[in-house]
Amino acid sequence: MARFLLPSPPGWLRRGPLREGAFRSSLHDERTATLIGTALGITFTTAFLTGLISHELQLAHPPTWIPDRPVWIFRFTQGLHVASGTAAIPLLLAKLWTVYPKLFGWPPVKSVLHGLERLSIAVLVGGAIFQLVTGLLNVVQWYPWKFAFVPTHYWVAWITVGALILHIAVKAPEIGRGYKRPGPVVGPEETAVIVPAESDAVRPGKTTAVLPAESGVVRSEGTRVALPEGTDVVRPTETTLVRSTETVGHPASAPAPTSAPTSAPPSTPPPTSPGGPDRGRGTGSRRAFLLTTGAAVGVVTLTTIGQSVTWLRGIDLLAPRDPSVGPQGVPINRTAAQAGVLTSAFATDWRLSVVGPRPFQLTLDQLSSLPQYEVVLPIACVEGWSVNGRWQGVRLVDLLDRVGAPPGAFVRFTSLEKAGFYATTTMPREYARDPLTLLALRLGGQRLSIDHGYPARIIAPGRPGVLQTKWVTRIEVL
Amino acid sequence: MRMLRLLRPALLARIALGAFGLWVLSIGARGLLLGHPFAWNEPVGKWLLGGIIVHDALIAPVVFVLCFVLYRITSLRVRQALAAILLIGGSALIVVLPDVLRKGRNANLTVTPLDYRRNLIIVLLAVVGGVVLATVASARRAARRARRQAATETAETAQFPKIVIPVTERVPEPPAAPDPELEPEPEPEPDVPEGEIHPTSGIELFDHDEVRHSTPET
């Protein structure tokens, strides 16, 4: 047997959520799962691609396909990375709720193939939760684990996206069915189909009815419908005449599936609600559920996006950063105290060493007497926050010309930081020769604060904040 | 035959996509196992499995019990409102929880600079308020619709006083009412000539269209 069927476990184990018909909501269906899954897939793909850009930019030799213009390109991609990860949180919650009856499916494993499919979903769920949790903690610089965040978040992203692609391949038929718009389905909030009759009873009840040919199959599953006087509840047959009702759950203009003709008997399973005997009773409409999920995405996005979209700073309520809070009105990622440079940066014998074919050294005063330029460039952190700064200083290209650097040379910066992943960084020629790239001495018209890299720091367009080296002491032509 | 089935283009495309997914996944797995010190993989494995265990063994059963209980003690409208508050408010809570827990614990004061407890309360109050407003508005809309419907029905009844329907059956009150979708076919109606009295409902039977056409003449 190619599917390697496995024996079912004993039936007495089938209790609680494992019971048949334990899940009543009709929103655990293919269409809801497909629609929310699509949104979730988009956020994960966006986070993956923008994460790749950030990863590639941090390589010693970044690829040339990532442009350095516009100057806010990294600000945009990394803000999007964190925002899409944040938006994925409510989407993942909604998606997991939609499909969680499958977790309690019976038998737990039908065949070897089914077991492999469940395993791939476990990888996907584990990876997705891991990425969102580690990302969420990283943006507040909280590392309660014993591994390095950056490489682990990067490699698990590949695992998660691979499992996602595999999941799409496995579930392709279900996804295909999920995208097909079913005939209008009357939710519980909608008016029941009622027909005047000779009865004078006002009674609660529920109805099922068949609409005229152009409308397809309609189900009405309200709990209690107060009917006006002189009406009765109708159980349809092929000859029943009923009027069309408002279909709030779906647009009334929805095309009817050709497979659901008027004469469909009432026992025709609804396209959206397979399941146990009570499946769907008392369930909210799909539209309400999707709107709620959308509202959750909206709330978490709007209350956090202000950390990178500065004009929305007023509603930045839940983000770990306020782009206006920090020395000289700009946040920082690593303080001078954390970097251990409080003494060395203020040392009177500080010199900038520029190493190349014609090496030289400069004091801070000598640097300040060179031609100064002002640029407005964003400082954009990998943790998602970003803000524009008005930087003044010496153009890097002027220093490179003076040291006799060849036009295609890469440049290495060394910070006063003794330890740390970014104590030395390498800059490709495209950024090094960019007239906007400065060795900045001032920010917002004032001398750099110690936390912003006094006495001198690098600021270049389109680069991750961690590569905008602070407390620079040496520039080396490679 | 089995081999021929494998040659269907749609199936081939799915197999190719699945293989591509496995290849992408293998890049990550290889990178994790070889791309950083091997000793890091144990905590990574713990956190990966931890997420699955917390979801499968803790959150999913709790949500199941919550849904089970709410289904019995609340109406649909209240349940929808609670679900909306849980999803929107819960998402906001998850997003801000690290900020609340880490507030004041980072040497870098530009991290978590806001008053997150206050802001969380503001957001949650706004969420609850918004959901309550939306629920009230929806209930009012439904009531208006029911009234409109009732008015239409009354008018129709007045216009066509003798409307009779072929099959009428009283449905027991919920929750005892089984889902009509899944009930067996209704028993075949006795072949009663039009204009006769239906044996179970006691209603005079007509073809509906005929009733509509004939009513004005009566």
C-alpha cells in the first residue's frame, strides 16, 4: 500500500477536542484558512525578503544589486521588515485558530504520508512562532536565550519559508477551493427566509431555504429568529417558493456556483461548512471574522509604525522606540558606556588615523578645519526604528582622495570599541565614494554627543545603523 | 496507472514546488547546523520545540475550553464581541508585553522610553469601546432590518390573504433543533390535489404562483 496506512488508536481515547463535531464554528473552513493564510504568507514573504536585504547589506562585500538610492532605502526595507513581522502576530493567531481543529484530527496519524505532512506543519508552526517571538524580543534588545540572535533568526527564516512553500504545495487543492467564491451564505445575523402563512404564531426557529436560480444555495443558521406575526418557518423542497434575503455574509452579487442549482435539495452540504452535526450553528460570519483580524493588524501596526514613520509618532503607543527620544533628539542602539569608550573617546591624544598609500593622522581640531558639509540622512536601525538627522562633517571621499586611495577601493573603519560585532566594519566602494557619505562631527548643529559617536562617526546613505560606525579612530584603505 | 497519474501537470507542479520548499528548508537547516557554533543548536532546538509545545499543549486546549464554555453561556453577538476583544486586544498585549517587562531594565534609556502600561490601557479601552460600538450598531441594524421585513410581510399578507405554501413544518426550538442541512430528506408529501387540505398542517394547498395570480380575482 503506497500510502502506508496506519491503524487507528482505540476509540475510547477520543475525548474532548478529539471528539467528532467538537468544533462547531463554520469558520474553521478552507476559505477562511485560505484568505487569512494568504495575508499571513504575504507578511512572512515580505519579512523574509526585507530580512535578506538587511542580511546582504551587512556582508563584508554586499551585493551590487541593492541600490544605495533613495537614501532612505534601508529605512524603508527594515521598517517594513519589523512592521510585517508585527502585523503577522494577529494574522498567525487568527490562522492558528482557524485551523486548530486539525491539531485534534482523528486518527492523529492516518498514514506515513499524513504523518510527514503533520511533521512539516509542526516545522512551519514552530518556525513561525520562533521568528515572531525572537524578533519581538530583539526589538527591545531582550535576549533570554543562549544563542546569537542574528544568525539564528536568519537560518530559521529559511527553514520557515521552506516549510511554508512546502505547505502551499501540499495544500494547493484546498487553497484552490478556498479562493473560489462560494454561493451566498446567509449568516446567523441575517434575516431568515420567511413566508407569510395562515399561522398566527410568532416562534423562534431556524430555516434552510433555496433561493431562485441566480442566487445559488442559501443557508440560514440563526439561533433564534423572531418572526413577525402571520409567518411561519418553511422547510424547503424543490417546489417551495421563497424570497431572496439579504446576504450580509457575502456580497449579494457573488456569482452562483453552477453546481448549486435552484433545485438543490436542502441536504446538499454547504460549500463552506463540512463537519459534525452542529457544525456552524451559532457561528459568526466570515466577514466579521476577517474584519476583526484586519482590525487587529491595523491596531498593532498603527500603534507601532510611528517608530519609523515619524509623522505617525503621535500614535506611537506600543513601539519600543520613540524616534524623538535620545541624545540630540535621536535614539541610539549602543551607549558609550555599553561600548566601553567613555574614557578613550574623551582622551586628549585622540587622533584619526587614515591609512593608505599616503597615510596621515588628524586631531579633532584639524578635522574641524577641513571643508565641512551638511547632509540630511536617516539613521535606520535593524530593530526597525529610524529617523532623519542633519549631519555635518568631512566628506569621506575627500579623506580618501587625500590618502591616495584607488577609486575602486573598499574601506575599513575601526571604532574605539574594544569588543562587539561591529567594532570594525567594511564599506564597499559605492558607499565610500558617495559624496553624501560623511565622517560626521556634528548632529543637528551641535557637536556629536558621546552616545552618538563623539568625536567622529560614519554616516552613509542606505546603510544599516549598525554599520554607521561610531567613535571612529582609524580609516583604512583596503 | 499510478505512474500516469504522476504525470498530470498540476500534480507535477505541486511536486516541483514541494521539492523547492524542501530545498529552501534544507538551506536553513544546513546553515543552522554548520553556520554557527554547534553548541548553539541545543538552545535553538529548545526554543523551536518550546513554541510548538506551548501552542499545541497549552494554548490550543485552553482556547478549546474557552470556546466550549462561551458557546454555552453566551449569545452569538456577545461571543463575537468577546472574540474581537480577545483577538485585537490580545495582539496588542503580545506586541507590548516585552516593552512592559523590559521597561527600566535596559541601560540604554532610548529603548522602551514610553509609559507602556498607560498606553496599553488606552489601547485596550479604545479596543473595547470600538467593539462595543460596532456590536451595538450591528444589533441596531439587524433590528431595523427585522422591522422592515416585518412591515413588508404584513403588507404582503394583506395583499395576498390566502397565500398558502406547499410544505409547512414547525421546527423545534434550538438548541434542540438539529441542523436541517444534515437531516434526512423530508418524507415525501402525500400526493394531495391542489385546493385540498394538507393532512398534517391543516392548510389548504395551492400552487403558490397560481395563488398569486388568482388572488386578485377572489
